[in-house]
Amino acid sequence: MGNRGMEELIPLVNKLQDAFSSIGQACNLDLPQIAVVGGQSAGKSSVLENFVGRDFLPRGSGIVTRRPLVLQLISATAEWAEFLHCKGKKFTDFDEVRQEIEGETDRVTGANKGISPIPINLRVYSPHVLNLTLIDLPGITKVPVGDQPVDIEQQIRDMILQFITKESCLILAVTPANTDLANSDALKLAKDVDPQGLRTIGVITKLDLMDEGTDARDILENKLLPLRRGYIGVVNRSQKDIDGRKDIKAALDAERKFFLSHASYRHMAEKMGTPRLQRVLNEQLTNHIRDTLPAFRSKLQSQLLALDKEAEEYRGYRPDDPSRKTKQLLQMVQQFSVDFEKRIEGSGDQVDTVELSGGAKINRIFHERFPFELVKMECDEKEMRREISYAIKNIHGIRTGLFTPDMAFEAIVKKQVIKLKGPCVKCVDMVIQELINTVRQCSNKLECFPMLREETERIVTSHIRDRESRAKDQVLLLIDIQLSYINTNHEDFIGFANAQQRSSQTNKSQSSAGNQASSPPASGLIVIRKGWLTINNISIMKGGAKEYWFVLTAESLSWFKDDEEKEKKYMLPLDNLKVRDVEKSFMSSKHIFCIFNTESRNVYKDNRTLELACDSQDDVDSWKSSLLRAGVYPEKVMAVESETTTATENFSMDPQLERKVETIRNLVDSYMAIVNKCIRDLMPKTIMHLMINNVKDFINAELLAQLYSAGDQNALMDESQEQAQRRDEVLRTHQALTEALAIIGDISTSTITVPMPPPVDNSWVGGPGSRRSPPSSPTAPRRMSSGQRPAPRGAPPPPNRPGPLGPFNNIADSPQAPSRPNRAPPSIPSRRPPPSPTRQAPP
């Protein structure tokens, strides 16, 4: 048996596998295992059965192993088998084990010889095994037979690579001795994933079936076709022995006798055979477990730390406790109220850095979206003048008026004030929608209790809708108040005399515009906004769309190469500029608006428009509001009938009427500026008082009472099925991780580690970096001289053979064979008589 101190490590890995299986999770932490790889009929199943000491694997022609078999061998006082999919059921008859493997394979793969990567987990307890964990993989095949799919070779290769590519997997490459070792598919696959040979152990089977006069001594001594971990030879039962029910113990005795009696192998008999293979595998697997445990422990600790807080909350949790439900209902409502207020009023803790929260969005509605909507509703200048002229003429009637009628001013002002109702109602709608979105975001923490969440959203949303009508009525009342009395004595109103003076000064200000432009006021230097924008209408020949750093002032829009503002690309004056929306293209994720010149001049180089792109519509609206502050107004979309358009174009006024129109126009502008200022100030205050503050007070004072009156609070606090599953999963996972860390903590650090063998030249194996051509002889056969014959089994060793070598730790570390009689080359048998036992051939 192997080193007991080291063997005790491997049951810990089996316990870890059980810990993960108990929570229904795949063991995805790359636990150390040994994968058995080889061609069909290479003897893989016989090697595994020799480990167990029982016949339990399916037999037959073609591909028999069609699913990976994870075989855990556990040393115990009694002998039985257990499947993970039949946990708790003990199999003492190994014929039943074979039938269960066949049945479970057919259940997943069907009867068409297909394969599946889903493993079968089998655990065998026996006093005759070492503690090993192996994976038996389907044999490598080249040509599909019968009902096998045409890509069976690729399917098997992909499945084998799925297991052996893991760095924590040791590869047991099984090759028959009566085939060409240089063409071994198992060794080629192992070389592909393990070019340094750190994880590959070679196994040579069917040594007793080699042609008479040949042997694999140089292979097993790791001299010819070497591997870093070397080879171990085994002798399995023949098909005749299997059919004849030959006992495995007898087969192991025969194997031992074969190596002791064979002239080529008896000096290394202690390093050959199934028992030796068991011990070497156990040493290598144990070393590998020790190497991977530190990283393994770190992964488990990080997972456990992530679950600690949640598991502590669930520990001692009783779902049906009425007092717990009452207490949790109070806590949930209080938390909902706090979250809602934080999202509206803002908070220093748990700040959302991804998007704007409710209060910030409502602020943008008040101070960017609403003013922008007010500007959009302003009518066209020509349309305004036409309406004023018609009002003046209709008031005078048949008479020719000598004075400008104030009734025309009042009629135009009232018409303009009525237009404010649309933007004001829209502002209320936008705030209500944002409040409802905030309620839904705050209720996400109630998702563990779906009925409570649904009822909370319903009650609060219903209250918001009730307040909506109150708020809209109050807003419309504000407009009606403005309509009820036109206060021409307001301190900011210019009056009739000033209006006439302003109209006469218009021409003077236009004539001096050039001198003023040469010395801009200080306000033009005030920066209104900075940020990144993409110029979208640059041709592909000139580099395509590019992103620049834009700076907007009261006088110009400039853009720079980057936000350091050192390399200015262009400065665009804001005179005669307007903004309009551009429809988003199908392939673009950007939101676009453009700036154009009202006099149809080029805005930027040869472009009539400057298309600017943002990542979101909110950014577009924010930039348009900033441009509005700088005096760049949105384009008016006039849906006017053709007759009206014709009438407008043909409209003309006499000089006297034109002076009256200009006077009233100035009066209307002055008074509407007062009204707009008043509405822009009162709208946020009205909405805050009637909507936002009222909703906060309702949630603080009335929500809990409404929930109690809505129905049974016990039903409200029934947790969702997903939450119950989540709680059970967290607790089970936490327990499994705690047990796994405790298991790792039990590992002794005083065990002996077998050193890694030195590197060897394995370029003979077909794979990446191969340079040497493989030898042409099958399994490196080495013929004995004509005077030598294989000794019969059980015969005493001949006197001219050196005795067995001393033990060594690893096959690859085996010392050079002692000097022995010269041999002829492998391909030309020697015809000389055998040398004398006392004479040595000259070197």
C-alpha cells in the first residue's frame, strides 16, 4: 500500500465533492482527478477493474463507454458500491452495478451509440483499494460503426479535451504494448494539452501478448520514447479469462508472477504491475491536491465571505411567525419611506453614480424641460404681426383709427397666455411619471414579498393619480388668474410710451451692431455649458464622425480636441442660429440635433448644418436648454395651409399701421416676459406643494394604515417562492462552504511530497513542437539474442541476469540498467551462441 499519511488527503477531496453535490451544484473548482485516456480495447476497463478487484464495467464490441465515469475508490472494511443518482442505495452485487451503468447510459444517450459529456458518479468502497478518484472516458475511435454518428471521433475528442485540458487533471495514457507506441492517440492528446509532460503518466498494457522474442524493456525503463513521469507496465486478464470468470486476485497473482519470471522485466518487477500503478497514482494525486489547495481555499473563502451577511439574516428565520411578519411589515414600510425621501431630496449615502435619480430628474424638468417647452410654444414673428394687424383693423371696424387701441394688446396677450396651458400640464405629467418611476424603484426592495410590493405600488400610485387632478386644476387656475386681469401697471411693464421709443430705437441698434460685435460685453465670456459632443456630419473622406470637447458661452459655441481646451478646432458665433431635431438613424445608437443658420448660410465650413450627437435623449434636451439660455431658439414647425401661407406672403401694411403693430408687439413681448417669469416661478412651487411633499407625507403617515385596511397583513407578508428557494440555497451553500473549509483545515502539512522528475525529450510524441520523426518499430520492440528465450512462467531466474534493482520514488527517476551482455540491433537477431555467464562483452 502507499504512504498512509499521504493517502489520508484523498478522502478529503471526496468529502469536498460530496459537499458540492449536496447543494446541487457542479464542482467547478477543478478538484484534482485522474482521467483515463486510451483507444478502444486498450485495456482501460481492465485497469479500472483491477483497482477495484471486481468485474463491474460494461463489456462488448465497439464503443461501450459512452459517458464519463467518475470512479471514486475508497478504502473501507466492507465492500459495496454507490451511485450519486441513487444515493443511499448500496450495491453489493457488482453485476447490478454493471447493469445500472448500462441503464443510466442509455437513459441519457439512448441506444444509438451516441455519447454524452454528463458524467456517471460511482463510489466503490472496498478493503482492497487505495483512495483514488479516476475518470474513465470513452475510447478514441476513428471510424463510426453501425448507428454511431458520422462525427463520433470529433465528439469523443472534444469530450476528452473537456476533462484533460484542466490544469488540475492528471492524465493516465493507456496504450497496448502490441501497437506502435509512437502513434498512440492517448499520448498525442496528452501532449496537446500537457506539452511539458507534468501531468501525464504512461501505462503499457498487454505485455504478455507481444510477439515472441520482443519486449518493451527500454520503454518501461523510460529510455526509448521517454515521458517525464515514465511508464508502468500491467498485465490484464484476457477475454478468455474474463469469459471464464477468472478471479481478479488470481489475475493479480499471475501478473506478479509474470514480471518476476520474465527475463526482461524481473529486475524491475517491484516497479511494475497494478499495485505499483495504484501507489504511484496515489502519490501523484496527493501531491497535486496539496499544490492546488491554497488557491482552492482562497476561492472558497471569497464565496463564503460574499454569503456571510445574507446567511446571517436567514439563520433562525421563521416564515410563519406572526410577530415576525408584523415587525417586518413595519420595517419594510419604514425603509420604503426612507428610500423614497432619499431619492427625492437627495442623500450623501448610497449615491447612484450610473443615472439620475428621481429628485435630480424632477429638477431637470423644472429648470430645463419646462422653460424649453415654453419657448417652443412661441409663435412665428410674421404670424404674430399679422394677428396684431387684424386685431387692430377689426377693433376700428369701418372707421380709420387715429390711436393704437389697447384692446388689441389685451386680445393678443390673452391668446398668448392661453397657450401656456399646454406646457404647464405637460410639466405636471412629466413630474407624475417620474414620481411613479421612483415608487417602482423603491419597491424593488419589497420583491421578496410580491403581494406587499403590489399593494404598496397600487396604494401610492392611486394617491399620486388623485393628486394629479388637484395639481392640474391648480395649474390651470394660475393661467386663469393671469387671464382675469391684465396688469399694465406692473413695475416691469414698459408702458405705451416706452414701447414707441423702443420701436424707434430698433433701427439704431441694428446700425450699431457691427461696432458692438467688435467689443463684446463681459457677459459673453460667461460659460453656460461644457461637455463632449460628436460632430456627426463629417464626411468619411475627412475621417468620419469625431468627438470633441464643446464650450458654450453667451456669444459663441467652440470646440476643442480634448477637455484641456488647449487646441481649439473652431469657434461658431451664435448670431442667426437655430436648433432643430434630427431623426435618429436605424443603425445609430446616438441621439442627434442640428444647428443651422436662419439666413441659409453655411454654419461650419461647407456644411449648411452642424449635426451634434449625444448618448441619450436627456443629454440632447439638456444641450438644447443650454443653447436656449444662450439665445439659440428651436425651429418652429408651422403646419399652415397653403392658402394661409399665400395670404401671409402677400400681406402688407401701410406705415401708420406698421407703427401701431410694432408698438403692440413690444407691449406684448414685455407683458409676456412678466407672465412667463411668474409661471416659471410658480409652477415648481405648486407641484412641490400639491404633489411631491404631499406624496411624501402620505407615505410617512398613511401608507401603513392603508396596508392594514387593505387586507390580511399575514397574506401581505407571504414571501415569494423564489425568495424561499433563495434562502434555502444560501443556507445550504453557506453550510457546504463552511464544511469544505473545515475539511481543508484538517489537512496535515507534514506529509511527504514526491519531487517532480526532471524533464525529458518527448518530442517523439505527435503534437505541437514535434521535431523528431517517430520510430517505426511497434512499441519499441527489442528482440533478444538467439541464444536467449523467454523464461517460462514460474521458472527461476537465469544466473546471467543481474538481480532486481533497489526501489526508487518515480519511474522516470529509474537508474540506468547495469551492464549486461551486448545485444544485437532490434531488427537483426544475433546468430552467435549465448555468452558465458562469467564473461562480459567488451564495452
